[in-house]
Amino acid sequence: MAEERRDQRDGRDAREGAQAVGEPWRRRVRAEEAQAWDALVATARRTVSDGLVVGTSGNVSVRVGDIVLVTPSGVPYDRLTPDDTVGVDLDGRQVLGTLLPTSELPMHLAVHRSTDARAVVHTHAVHATAVSTLVPELPSVHYMSGALGGPVRVAPYATYGTEELAENMLRALTDRSACLLQNHGTIAYGDSLDQAYDRTAQLEWMCRVWLTASSVPGLSPTLLSEEQVAEAGERLRGYGQRG
């Protein structure tokens, strides 16, 4: 995925792996956008360090007003700097930066337009991707399914970066904050980057638990009922510190 970009500071190729849009920055990055970009990059790097992403196989977005900041296409996260900020409006028109947005922009925008999401995390996490090839819905092996709105569905396969995939994903996300993407990975959203990331990590963990329990010869995991998952979901809404 070798790509090129134009370095905004001195006109030289700044780093291998980036791709230039070929147009000047539409406007300057505002202070709140710069702060959000730093948090986005930190989250993207965390997906790699925690083993949810290999190389540049995932992507992250965060919304600031009517602008969606997204990771660029094909750039290793450890090479991203404040000068690499990429932002689009809700129609997908690029308003910040010269690097091309992630190829999964249709999925991110679909979530931001259709929900109250402030952040979205997409990964190719190993256990979740494995589960996506086996079942149409993650069996309710743990009550944390309730934190995601209920049993986690698997969106039917479609080519990455397409509107078809975005549509399949939205159907799987109905009344949910995360879903699996068949033969692909995960997507989760939240009120913040931390919440979107935590939901992603919880989903990967539940997939690992189910695969582990299912691998014991002669035994099948005990599953929770929809009522039990729903009850847990209600209790989890009040979980944590208040104020």
C-alpha cells in the first residue's frame, strides 16, 4: 500500500506510505480540532499496541461539530503528526488536510449521520473476525452484550470501502452500538473515543471467550437469554461513578 504525499512544510515527500490529495488545505485546523486529532491518533495507536489492528488495517474517526476527523489511508499511525490532520464534512467533502481519508470513510460517515456517535473505531481484531465467519450473531456468552444494546449481529459481507458495506453495517447496528462485519472485523461507536474503543475491546474479548468455550470437546457454552442480556444492559447504564 505504498503511497505518496506532499509535505506541507518544505515540499518534500515527508514519509513513505502517505498519499496526497493534491490540493491545498481548505482552512486552518482549529484548536478543538487539533485537540481531537491528538486524541484520535492516540486511540489509533492503541488499537495497534493492544493487538486489535495490524499495520494500517483499521481506522478511527471523531466528530467535532459538523466535521469528522478520520485517520488517513495507508499511513502507519506512529508516523502521524498534527500536520497530518484529515477532516471531512458529513457529506464526505474534505475540508482539512492533504492526505486521503481512510478507504472506510463511507462506514464512518454512515454512523455519524445516522446515530448520535461522537467517535467510531473499526478494527480487524482476530477473534472477532474469526467469529464473523462462523455465525450470523455472536452467541450471548456474557452479559456485556447488554452494554452494546443486545446480542451482537454480524453484517453480511460486502467489499470494503463500499456503500453496500455501510448499508449492511447500519442494519446490523440497529439498536446496537457495535457489530461484526462478516469476514472483515468490527465496528463500534460511542459518546467519546474512549467509549468507542472500550466497546471494541469488550467485543473482541467476548468473541475470544465464546471461541475458547466452544473449543472444549463434548461441551457447549451456557448462553444467556435475551431477557438476561437486557436486564444486564439496564444495570450497566448506571455503572461507574456519577458526577
